[in-house]
Amino acid sequence: MAIVEVTVIPLGTDSTSLSSFVAGCVKILQQSGVQYQLTPMGTIIEGELASLLELVRQMHEQPFLAGASRVTTTIRIDDRRDKTATMQSKVAAVENKLISAGGTE
């Protein structure tokens, strides 16, 4: 299973606000049923790599459909094949190390 961080940035729009473009991209994820986590600076998705790359392509196209004249998309891929990793398991691993080291929030 792969974990992909994607940031889609529409350029050449009529406004500096991008939330409506982000909402259009998130709708694609909701319709796909893929696990995702929206963050203030991007979105993290998990699943089979080929499927995720197709979703990234659809997300990249969405701002064009909504009127943007240029789109920049950045992706980072964590494709671990020696064991199953999820968004939750990666966060839990760090939290467990904090607990075992005696650290707190």
C-alpha cells in the first residue's frame, strides 16, 4: 500500500481564495472511497499506487474544469512493500516512541 501526499495549486484564477478548488478535489476523493486526510497544506491519500496516481491526475484536472488557467501539482510517494503501512500506523509509530521515551505532549 502506498501513501501519497498531494498538493494541487490552481494559478490564474480570479481570486486568491483556493478553498472552492480544494473542495472540488476532495469531492473526487470522496467519490472514489479512498482513505484520505485533508491537511492545511495538502491532502494525504492511501491505497494501491496505480489507483492513487489516477486520482492525482483527476485532482490535477479539476481546477482546469473550474476555470483555472494553470495548475501546479506536487506529489510525494511513500511506497513501502516490506510491510503494510497506513497513515494511522505511521503516526502511531511516532506516538509510541514518544511514550516509550517518556515524552509527553
